[in-house]
Amino acid sequence: MGLMSTSVSVSRFRVEGKLEAPEIETVAKGLKENALSEIEDAAAEKTVGWTPFRSPYRPLFEDRSFVVGEYLVFSLRIDRKSIPSKVLKKEFSEVSARRLAESGRPYLSRSEKKMIREEVAHRLILRIPATPNLYDLVWSLDRQSVWFFSTLKSANEELETLFAKSFRLTLVRLFPFTMADLTAGLSDKERDLLERITPTPFTP
């Protein structure tokens, strides 16, 4: 689900740190240097990078199209290769049957089965195209806030890593605890009390 979907899942972040001036130029540089590149190593299973919001399948930042009013809008794209388990099982069975017929033995050893599985997986990963996954992002420089349109743990982890690499800034996930700690102006005593709070169970 993305920014223009009828229903969305959103993760909120506070941006810690300061961009080098001029800010927009620094962001543009970070986006270009970390734009998604197609998987060059055919055996690689994943690639991660930024893409323009309006043209996510043409990851070129040639202008200021990522600036929308007072916001910066672009997307995180994660391309993954995944071998369907049934395809892997079918190929493994066929290769194993051939190896047994060639050897004349009634069974294969555990190490032989492991080697066959690895060979089959490697051959299949070379043939399977990567599946693109897009996650939109809205960044307010003035508010030091980022809205990321996914709550998936893996996608959020990739975002935090790439954001830090691209802009030399840290993302702090906002949920009730961190929002109270960062925005409520707590005293040291109140912060100590906050840190001792534990979840309340509402079911027996």
C-alpha cells in the first residue's frame, strides 16, 4: 500500500541530525548516489535503493521532482528474488532421480542431497526475475518528520539503514513511548517514571 492507496499503513519517524546546506542539494545528491540499480550479479537475491515517486521503475533523479511543496516525496524500492518452494522441490526431485540412475545406488547421501539442492537453487535464482516492492516516503524538513508508508519490520529496517547511509541522519521510530520522551518536555523525574512503565494486559 502506497501514498495514493485508498487505505494505508504508516510508520512515523523523527529525523535526528542536521543536513548540510544547501539542504535540497544534499538530499538530491544522496538520492542519486543511492538510487536503485538493477541486480548486476545474477545470483544476488536482493537490491535496495531510492526511486522517484512518479516513476518508480525508472530510478533516475534528473530534476527536483521529489520536491512537492514543502515536502520531499520519493520511494524506497526493494527488489527480491524468491524461488517458489514447489519449483525448488520439483527440480530437486528430477535432479536427484537422474543422479540415482547414473550411480546405480538405491539412495543419495545427506551431503549429496545438500549439494544438489544448492546447485538447483543457484541455477533457478539465475533464471528468476526480481520482484519489485515499493514503499512511499514523505519527508518534512521543517518538522524533522518522515512518514513511511509501511509497517513491515523488514522494510522499516531497510529504510533506517539506507536513510542513514544516504543523508548521514538518524531516524527515530515514533510510538507512544518515544513520542512522550521526545515531545512532552518531561523532567528527569518524569522520564524515570516513563522508563518504568510496563504494558497493561487487557485479556485474562
